[in-house]
Amino acid sequence: MKFSKRINLIQPSSTMALTSKANELKHKGEDIIVLTVGEPDFDTPNYIKDSAKKAIDEGLTKYTAIDGTAELKKSIIDKLKTENNLEYSSNEIIVSAGCKQSIFNFLQAVIDDGDEVIIPQPYWVSYADIVKYSGGIPVMLQTNYENNFDIDVTELENLINEKTKLFMINSPNNPSGKYYDSELLKKISSVLIKHTNILVSSDDIYEHIHWHAEKFHNILNVCPELKQRTVILNGVSKAYSMTGWRIGYAAGDKEIIKKMKTLQSQSTSCASSISQAAASTALNNTCHELPEMNKEYKKRHDFVVSELNKIDGVECKPTDGTFYVFPSFKDYLKENKLLSNDTELALYILEKAKVAVVPGSAFGIDNHIRISIAIDMDSLKEAMKRLNTSLS
Ligand code: GLU
């Protein structure tokens, strides 16, 4: 079979692939603790599930408008106003089947062959491949553990040229857990504001899983002048523990949204009607479970960070949010004669400790592993015990 050049440009998502491999081993009876996928272990709150049941009973089981139901779009507009202090109209919003589809549609709509997209590294696994699938060229902006994954704006400026089309922000960041505070966002925007052809994306999906001292800000909160060329990407998966419901959304200039809508009309038509009703309820009501879940993630984070730092050669700084920690194994790998990189390390951890993690290189940065803490405390305690024994 001769496949398209386009499909050969991309790889299976490593987070998804490693998770299915780990689950396969688990189903075969192996005692694997799966710390690969970033998926809340909590159940979707009851008030949200009830609203989905009601939607089914009321017959909300048909196609919806391509860009989302009027009800959900209104909930998103209200959310952006009250939580983010941003004003949008209905034709500036599109609902898709998960934030991943929103990102995919956005890039397909604006990236042309040869366009360059600047992505801070480490980045979420799908960013680079979605850029490639759109015909673009991912251009990496290096950040590092030692520098707390800070963005060097001089380096950002050096990467910009006439082919640069987009700069992608994801804060709090998957996998590093770094939050771009308003001071950093101001520095970034001082560069972007000068280059008027560059679009900006702000992936805010971890907005609520956040324990930095500053209240969540995105780039538009510090630089409203960028609004016309910035697209906000978000969804209900992470905050409301609704990964399987597949609801994400984008907010941005109406012409961009219109093109994303055209693409969606020729692909998935619309997101699930039932999930849209549930997502609207999630956003419209106070979710009492949200601070509880956040508190639990923070407790797990503190525990895992402290346990990892007990292992010789491993360093793990506290994060600002998300449900990942991203320890450095640089010294560990330097001393180790048998393992030469983080991919071998992740395999070794899987075989010896029966703990599944994602190597940092999947996120574009070596010598790290990503550990998801979206799992109950008992499993985390057992995983840390196993890691300590197998790595010492
Ligand atoms: N975003 C999550 C992760 O990084 C979910 C899996 C995926 O879509 O990559 O694990």
C-alpha cells in the first residue's frame, strides 16, 4: 500500500501509544502501574453526568450546529468573561471533539507548506506532528530544567524570520508543569507585538490545575493588543475530569474560526450533542469537586517530588501546576553504564519496576521522564517505592 506523503510525516502519539502498551501488559496479568497518560483518575462530577442523562432523555441526540450548540457557546463566552476577563461573540467560538481537534483544526486552517511554527521545548507530544501534518515546520525554542524551563526572549526573537507564522504557548505546560506568569508573558508579548504577521496560540487546558502564587493569566490578559491574532484553546477534559466526553473549544478572530468551521463541516460535522450539553452544565455551575481534585493533585505532587529527590542522580523541582512531574535524570544517566538515554531508561523502569512512564524525548527533551500523578495516592506510593528500589 502506498500511503500519502502527509501521513508518513507523523508518528503515533507516544503518550497514547505507551498507555495502550502498558494497559495491554496489565490486561495480560502483569502488575503494571500506569503513569503515562495525562487523564484525571477522578470520576466526572455527578451534576455533569446527570445533565448528560437528561440530554438523552430530552432527545438531544441529533447533529448540532457545526461550531457547537448556542447553549454551550454561551457558556464558553460567559466562562471566558468571568474567569479570564476576555470578551468574545458567538462567531468567535468553535466547539470541537476535544482540545486536540481544536488545535488540529486551527493549524490546518492557518499553516501553509513551509510556514514555521515556533514551539517552546519541551512541548506536548502532538504539537510537532500536528504542525508537520499541516505542512509546517516546527522550530524549537529550547528551554531547560536548570533554567526552570524559562523562555529566553532573545532566543525567541532570533528564531523569528519572514516564514514564521505561529508561536504556540501552553501554560501550565505539559510536560514541565511550568506556568508562564504575567512577567514572562509580558516579555514574550513585547517580542510578538513587533512582528505583526505572527499568530499566537494559547493552550490553556491546564488553567485550573494550577498552584502558582499568581492567579492564572494568559497572554491576552497582559497584552490585549494581540487579541486579533491570538487563538485561545481550551476544553473541559482536564479540569472537569471529562476526557472521554471529547469537548474542546477555540476562541479567536471570526475569520479564523469560520475556516475552522469549514474544515469541521467536512470532517466530524460537530462534537457529540450529549457531551456538549454536559460541558455546558460543567461550565455554568460551580464545580465543588474542582478545588478538591486540585488539592489532591497538589498533595500527590508534593509527595512524588520529595520521593524522586531521594534517588541518587535524580532531580525534581516542584511544578506550578498540571498533573505531571518532569524530573531530570541527567546525572543518573551520566553515571549509569547500562542505560544511555531516557528511552532506554523508561523501558528499564517498565521492565524492572513495572511502572510505565513517558521518556522526555517524546516531548523533545532528553534525560527526563514524565510521570503522571493523575492516579490514586496508594498506587503512587507503590510506584515510588518500586522506582527507588529499581534505580538505586
Ligand atoms: N494530553 C494528555 C497527555 O499528554 C492526553 C494524551 C494525549 O492526547 O496526548 O498525556
